[in-house]
Amino acid sequence: LSEQKVNGCIRAKNEIVIAGLPLVEMFLSETGARQTVRLLKEDGDVAAASSMLLTFNGSASGLLTAERALLNILQHLCGVATLTRRYVELVEGTECTIVDTRKTLPGLRILDKYAVTQGGGRNHRFGLDDGILIKDNHIAVCGGVKEAVGRARGKASNWLKIEVECRTLPEVHEALDAGTDIILLDNMGIAETRQAVKMIDGHVLVEASGNMSLERVREVAEAGVDLISVGALTHSAPAADLSMEMVPAVTS
């Protein structure tokens, strides 16, 4: 197959949001074969079922070598972008923003978070050093919210935001008194979420997280939170259904 030339395309089998197309030429260049790629869509576009995302021509051996890895990464990234778009559309008309988490696939954090942006979402922290998130175990070890926030303030740069994960309304009150920058409402019911938002009264940014399904995300957004973080965007997005089609090139 080293001399066999082919033409082909990558096609979406279902309607999807596109992410990752600029990676195609990089993947194909790793095969060592000369390929020509023509992108027909751009990242962030919605592709209809059966539509072509790109066309290509080049050596059959190089394209067959790259096929599976290339489709795997494209299907994953398009899946992330497509699921993100569904969440974003569900909160349209509210003042809430959909954000991701650090629950990304090993080695793919930058690409996963890029795909979220192509679906219309925004990025939360890339790493632990992007901001301090005080969680339940930190609070337990430190002996309370106030103590945990105080220790964080004593160690962190003045430019670093501190967020406290709160599971109850008393913890929300403690976090406010401790002077945190952001409050994360963790797995709260809708009535409790509304109470927490009323209690916070715009003094700090409010994030909601935990069990944020497509079925309940609108209701949570309407409760008045600023951010909804959804780990499923990157760790559980169904892969988009793509196909890579090839035919022998016609030679004169």
C-alpha cells in the first residue's frame, strides 16, 4: 500500500458540534506520509448528519495508519463540544455560565478544555495553582471553614482567589464570614440553592456543582447561581459518531 493513493473524507453521522479539526494535519504528518487536507468546517460549527467535515488525499498506508487514533481523538473532542452545547443551550436566557472541571482524560486536559470552549462553555481551573478550592476534607482537617480560609489566605498570593465548597446553609454563612471570594454549593437541592443565593445576596460569586444533569441544570440556573460546573462535560461525554471514508485515487 505504500504507493497506493487515495481520496477520502471524514463525515459526521449525526448532528454534532465540531472540535479538533486543526489536529488532523498534525496527526497525518506523524505517519511520515505526505497528505493534503481541506477543512470544510471550522471548530465550533454545528455539522448536520451526513455532512463532510474535511476531505483528504494521500498515501493509503499513511492514512490507514492514522485512521483509528485520529478518529478516536476527533470523536472524543466533538463529543465534549456537543454535550457542552446542550448544557449551554439549556441555560440560555439566564445569567448563568456553564464551566468544566479538572475531571479530564489523562494527557488530554488542554484539548478537553478547548473542546468545552468550542461548545460555548468556559473553563474552570486548569490546575491546583489556578485558584484555591477548599473542600470538605480540607475543612475537616483544619477544624472549620474559618480556619481553612485563614490558612489559605496566609499562604496564597494576593492575586489568587479562594473558593469554599459548602454542603449546608450554615457552611455558606461561615464561608461568607470568613471572607471567601467564591462559594460553591455542592449537591444542594433546589430549595436550599435558592436560600443560599438569597443569603449570599451578590456579595461573592456563586457556583453550583454536583449531579448537574441535563434534566435539572435549567432549574439550578434559574435559582440565581453565577456558574454551574459539570464534570460530565469531559469525563462522560458520549463520543461523536464519525466515519473516515477512502476510495482509490484515479490516476491518468
